[in-house]
Amino acid sequence: MKAKIFEVILHKLPSGKSPATALEELLNQFLAQYPDLQLVSSHMSTLVTPAEPNAMPQTVESSIVIFCTLFYNTLRTGAATV
């Protein structure tokens, strides 16, 4: 089994583009390049940095990153490794 991690950094998205649309585009580009994949599982998580203890606002601007991990197998022998 292999894994591929995608990340969307919210403050780097173009104005008006949703995180869902950005992630969808990343996933579709990857899957189009490797049509012989068998998707095993996926996982999503969000990271806020810097972490703010007790949810109290800090003077440092925070960044929100969304991670999506695909776990997959290649179906064809000799398929390109990713």
C-alpha cells in the first residue's frame, strides 16, 4: 500500500476559491495521472499553527492547513510509482 498526501493552505488560496474546490482539483489531477489506482482509504485532518493554548487569540497570525491522505494500491504490474 502507498500513500499520497495533499495539502491546502487556506491563506494561500486565491480570493473566492473554496478549500473544497482546491482539494477537489488536486485529487482529480492526481487520479487522472494514475488511472490504475485502487483506492483503499482516505483520511482528512486540519492543522492550525501556531497552536493557541486555551483558544485565546494571539498577536501572531494563524495559518490553517487541510491535509487529505489517500491510501492506495497500484493495479497494474510495472505501473509508475508515485
